[in-house]
Amino acid sequence: MSYALSLLIALPLLGAPLVYAATRVNRRLGIYASLALSAVVLLVAGYVFWQVYAAAASNSLAPGQYMLQEKYSWISFSNFGLDYFLGADGLSSPLLLVSALLTVLVVVGSRRLIDHHEAEYYSLIFMFEGAIMGVFTSLNLILFYLFWEIVLIPMFFFIGVWGGPRRKYAALKFIIFTFAGSTIMLLGFLYVYLGMIGTPGVSFNIPDLAGKIPVALQYLPLIASFIGFAVKLPLVPFHTWLPDAHVEAPSPISVLLAGVLLKMGGYGFLRISIGLFPNASAQYAWVFLVLGLFSMFYGAAAAILQRDLKKMIAFTSINHMGFVLFGAYATLVSGNLLGIQGAIFQMFTHALAVGSLFMLSGYIQHQAGTREIPLLKGLRTSMPRTAAILVLGSAAAMGLPPFSSFLAEFMVIAAGISASAFTAISILVPVLTAGYFLWMVKRTVLSPAEGEHEAHDMGWSDVAAFAVYLVPLVILIIASYLILTPALPVAQFLRGLA
Amino acid sequence: MIDYLTLAIVLMGAAALLLPLLQLLKGRAALPGYVLAVVLAAAFVLIGAFTLSGPSPSSVPWGGSLLHPDQLGGIFALVTLGVTLAVTIVSFDFEKGPSNPVYYSLLAFTALGMVLLAYSQDLLMLFVSWELMSVPTYVLAGFSKTRQSNEASVKYAIIGAMSSAVILYAISLAYGLTGSTQISTVVSGFTSNPTALAGVATLLFVAGFGFKMSIVPFHMWIPDAYEGAPTTISTLLAAATKKAGFIAAIRVLLAITTLYTVTQNPVFTMANVFAVLALVTMTLGNVSALTQKSMTRLLAYSSIAQAGYMLIGFVAFSNAPGSAAATLGLTGTIFHVINHAMMKGVAFLAAALVLLQLKRADLGAYNGLGKRMPLTAFTLTVAFLGLAGVPPLSGFWSKLLLFLSVANGPYGWLALAGILNSAFSLGYYAWIIKRMYMDEGESTERVKEPFWSVIVFAIMVGLIIGIGLFPQQVVGFVSSAAASVAG
């Protein structure tokens, strides 16, 4: 039995108090300790990713099969049992990798942007990372829910303690919205379990339940889990917490919010909404397709209207995460596997592309003193390196070909076209996306500079950090098989259930 | 050979009777507290050993048909003793006056009453221990001799007397109908011969126990009494004597199904009665808690809301006795009683400490507490998150079992209501956490956090987190106790 997945969860959670102690002793020591810890976790995540990829590449990963499984009995009495059950497949391994990578980059990016309560800050980052790893690897519904909720606690403090002027309001709104959504999701899980309690071999384990839940028991939990995941994704109209949370959160935390936390929603839709309630999902797939489409258009339209650079990027997340839901359900309708593969790919590329933009918005505010798009003028001359990164990051986010986000969106749209003539209008979404990004770039980068700006451009070390966000995206357009090969059995499995 | 339970009872009785004599020793103000703490700790260990050793009714020969030492009683005895012990230890930092031997003696009487109540198998024994538990708390509630404290004490005493009268009336009806005060005989008599009077007696039991369990509509004394009483005593009321109401209800009420058979009306069943009480109690508790401006009142209303969650297990049990869901529900109720005693107990003790050090109980006092009293603030945070049911704290597991027990079937709406209530309650818990860590306080000066309080906080927080991560031992034990009730 392998302990890699437990290690992924335990290293950050147990390391958090050490990071706290180290930072209390000495600030630099704390940051180095955080870097070292996050790098080690990244190595383990890379190992997990490679294991899953290697198995998929050699065709030894059957649809619905999980690698690196760990299973222990956690609670059991008379007619109730819970297992500590972990596993990874082509859906979770890219998310594990990108979460670990973003954690490293967030630690690097925080050293200049966070200047108080640093010990608490860095230790909470690792509490967050450990919980996220748990969400993406849990194969038991209750364990999944447990990690899902633990994620909220550090995020509540991130927004409320290190956030902007309206941080307290945003923190309370965030925690109440997401907690309400997830408790309803939990109720759906309980409903299934109690409904099946007489069935032999019933448990909360996802592999035991997949394909075995009677259709009559699928509808209510589908709605319940939909509410939990739609709040996280977020899907319009469950999205109102997101702009507030993003605007108030410090930029490194926005990276975690957009890059990692939103992925919990997409992961939940694929793993649970489709994976456990496939018949009900297939029956109402058009509802999800329409909601996904609406989110894509709404996010894009709302982004055009924003003056705050960060809020604009927040709305692009709604736009991009709509692709995930849309692609997943397009596969259910059309049987075209590109939808689910594209959705998984989209989650990976969105994390890096939007992560870089959020981090950049933090730098711009730190250096230029504002994030208002109309006030940011002439970045090309005043901050040339920053401007270049902004252009590249925007290109990555809008899905311009050298970046693999192009491929991901292309796959999702292809599945959308094969689903129905109506859903083919998804092809218009990238036009809107390109529109608002180009307009933003025109106003901030290409406009003439006004007056004397004492803005400091970013140093080459920061440029290198941003390269870490963007280079993988370029590599992945060539080596897309790294993500798509392991994603294929997942897509086949989910399509086969419906 | 004398058994552990008898020894524990004799110890506590002796302590209760002899502690006031320590007033004769001048200049040893701290002694009575230490003595009582040692006695209670010894009783805790003795009863713990007794419970783990698998007690049988014959192991307490003098108990006769009055006391029935089973696992269920053991769990409640340990919970109430544990809370009393915590209150006693924290009181070292509080009660420094000359009359403190009396204070500790009254605590000992209450503890003895609660232990006897946990094991009672006869309605008369139950009533006697009920009074032994209650009467000292009337005095304790007025112990700080302020106007507010006196008012709380009087109000509490009057309501308490009324609830005792209601219970006594129910007992007399039960005796008249069945010719016995043995609980098992009364229950089988009620069920086999369901007359209208049996239904009335059942409802009277619900009302009488409901006062202590803080169930709406029998809750109105709770916020005033908790606010007026010394906050350490509020801890005792919320975390210990309230639990005594639950053990009485579990022993007496759960097996009775008369209401349905009396009226032949499928709506008027015990399960429906409990379901409505649960819904009203948790909703009203949470909504009222949100609007409170003082910490003790907020905790009082949150305590009412938690009683509503506990009732969900009763619903599952009386809906389908003997089913898998019934065992899950009762396990959830008992487990939640344990968790609530720890979480609400430590929250009240922390509030007591804030009141003692800052002389304020309004919520404004909690602004910036994270800097001023970091250990207290952390304790409150853990307790609040646990009360809201955030995993992996222990409160999560008991709520999970409670909601699971009714998640599918006729009472699915109750699970939904419970879950929405949990989410709603996080609104005010997170609001306090926000005050402690995100708002600016009136000063940032460190305030002393006394030694004994910190020790109790550390143990309680350790238990809340520890049981949350490794619930198997506790849940396994609780579920076997619940299964024995489910029969």
C-alpha cells in the first residue's frame, strides 16, 4: 500500500504548526520553511501525477479505477461504517499537481504583499493546502465533506484578516454562503445512505456507490449536491459571494480562491453529481447545459463592465468555470468524450492563467497604487515588464493558441456543438472573452502614459515567478497528452454510467 | 465487597455534608474547592471504571429496583460529573469569598443528584434525585447576591418548582393507572392499556422534563436565569442539569407510544410531537440568538437551539423503534449531549472569564479579544465552530448522526430544517469569531488568563478536537448504550 496520498494531506497539516513556530522565531526562516514545505508537497504531488499518468499511458488504468488507494476503517458500529479512503485518478491528479504548484507560487508571491500576522498567514496556507489535497483525494463522501468544510476556515481568516477595506463583510458572506451550500450537499449524501441502508454492502465510499444508487434515490441528492457545487464553482445565480471575496482578499489568496477553491466545484460536479447520480444527471443534462452557458455569457458580459481590474478577473472566473460544467454535461448529452476531457483540462489551465492574472493585479496595485482600469495608463512605458506579463497572462486567459487554454476551450466547445444546435452558440463565448481582455489591455498597456509615474517595475526574479505560471501552459499545448491521457478513462467511465 | 459506584456516591455525599464545616478553619479559603475537586475527580474515575467494567443491575445490591446501573446511566453520570468538575476547578479563580465552603457543598449536592438521576429506574427515585439536583442550583443561581442574580434565582426557583409539580402530577397519574412507579412497568402499562389519562400523563412528562431540557415553549426562564446567575453556575445549568433532563426523558418517554394509540389519530404521534418541538426549538433558539447583545444570553439561546437538535434523535427513535435509524438517532442524541456538554460548557466558562476580567458581558467586549486574551479567544473559536457543526470537531459527528437518522423518510424535512439551522447558526458564531480576530478592541493590552481556567480550557479543547478526529471509541460505546435502550 502506498502512503503518497496520506502524505499529501498530512505534510501540510502537520507542517503548519512548524511553519508558525519558525515564522514567530524569524520572518525569513518562516518563509524559507514555507517554501521548503510547499516544494516537498509539490514533489509528492508530482509523483502522484506521474503514477496516474504512467498507468493511463500503459493502458493499465481501467475506467473507474483509482490509483494509490488507501483504505482504513475509521468509525464503525452496529449498522454504520465510515472508511478513511483515498485514491487518485485522471480527474484528481492534475488538480493535485496544480494546487501544489500554486501553493509554492503563492508562498513566493506573498513575501512582499503580506506584512502583518505572517506566522498565522503561512500556517493557514498549509492548513488550506492539506484540506484541499484531502478534498481531491477522498473517496468517501463524509471524508470528502469533512475536508470540504475545513477549507472554509483558513479562507474565512484569509479574507477577514488580510483583506481590503470591506474584508469583514466579505468574510462573513463567504463563510455563510459556502457553509449553507455545503451543508445541503451533505444532506443529499445522508439521504442516499439512509435510503440504501438495508442494501448489502452499502457505504459512503464513492466506488461502492457509483452505478449502484437506484434512480429514484438520485433526484433529490442531485439537487442538494448541485447547490453545494454551484456555490463553489460558482454558477450564476449562486456567484454573488465571489466578486466580494475576490476584491477583498489579498492577491495571493485570490490566486488560491480562483485557482484552487473554485476547482472544488468543478471536481464535485464530475466526481459526484455525474459520478454518483448519472441517470438523473443525464435526464436533466439540458438544465445544466443552459446554466453553464448562461454562466459563460454572464461572466463575460459582467467582466466587460468592471472598472476594477481584480473584479474583472473575478468575473472571468465565472466565465471560465462555466466551461467546466458545460463540457461535463455536453458529454452526457452527446457522448462526445472531448467534453469531460476538456473540462478537466480547462480546470488545470484556468488555475494557472487566472492565477497569474490575480497575482499580477496584486503587484500592479502594490506598485501603481490603484487597480482601477481607467486610471492605469501607459503601463507599456512605465512598467514594461509588468505590461508584458499582463499581455501574456491575458492571452493565456482568453485562450490564444500558444497557450493550452485554447485547446481546453476548443474541446469543450466541440462537445457543445455535437450536443445540439442550440448549445453550439457556446462558440461565441471566446469572442466576448477576447473582447474584454483586449479592451482592458488597450486601456492599460497601450494607452499613452499620463504625467510622471514613479512606478517601480517588477524585478527579474518576479518575472521568473510569473514564467512558472505561463510556461506550463505553453508546454501543455504540445504535451497535452499529459492531462488528456489520464482524463480519458475518467471520461469513458462517466459516459458509461449514464 | 463495596463496588465503585457505591463508593463514589458515598464520597460525594460525605463531601456535600462535611464541606460547610471547613468554614471553621479560618484562613484556608482555597481548601474547600481543592477538596471538592479531588472528590469529584475520584468519583469520575470510580464511575468511569464502573461503567467500563460492564455493570449489571445486581452489582449495586442496595439499589434494589430503584437504581439500574447500566451503560446509559454511566455515560450521563460521567458527563454531568465532568462538567461539575470543570466548574469546580474554574471556580478556584472566581469564588474567593468567605462563604465558599457552602458554594462547593451545594455543587457537591447537585453532582450527587445528577449521578443518582442518571441511574434512576423508578419514578420516585427519579423525582427525589431531580430535586436533589435542582434545589442547590436555585441557591447557586443567586449566589453573587446582586439584584440581577437574585432575580434570576427567584425566577428559576419558581419555574423549577412548577416543573417539579408537573412531573409529580404525571407520576401520580402514572401510579394511579398502572399501580407502580417502576419505569418499565409504567411504560408497558401505558402502552398496553392506552387511556386518555395515559396520554395526558405522557404530555405532562414532556412538559416537566422540557423545562430542564430547555425546549420551546418551556424555555422562557433560560436566558434570564443564565444571564443573571454567576456565569460559572450558568455553565452548570446549561451543560449539566440540562443533560439530566435528557436522561430522564430517554428513560421515561422514549418507549411510550400512547399518544397515537389513545387518539387513533395518525397525526398525533409521539414522533410528530417531538418533531414539532424539535423544529420550533432549534429555529426559535437560533433566530433569537442572532439578535442578542450579551454573550450569556446568546449562549443561552444557542443552548436552546442545541436542545432542538438533540430532539431529532427522539423523532427517529419514536418513529420506528427498533430500526437502524432509531439506533442512529439515539446514538446521535446521546453523543450530542456529550459534545454539547463540552462545547457549551467551555464556551460558558470562557465567557465567565471574560466577564470576570473585563467586567463586561456585552458582545462589544469581545472585539479584539484575540489579542487581549488569545487562549480564551481560541477556546471560544473551537467551541463555536464545534457548536455550528464544522468538521472535524466532535460536534460535527453527533449532528451528522442526528441528521442521518431522519434524512430519508417521513421526517426528511426535519433533517433539512436542522441543516439549514446549522448553516444559519454559523452566522452568529462566525460573527463573534470575526469580532475576536478581525475587529479592533478598545485596547490591545494583554489581560491575565488565570491558571486553572486555562488548564480546563486546554483539556476541553483537546477533547473537542481529539474526539472529532478519532470518534470511534466514544461513538462505539455510546451506540452500544443506545442499542440497549432500543432493545
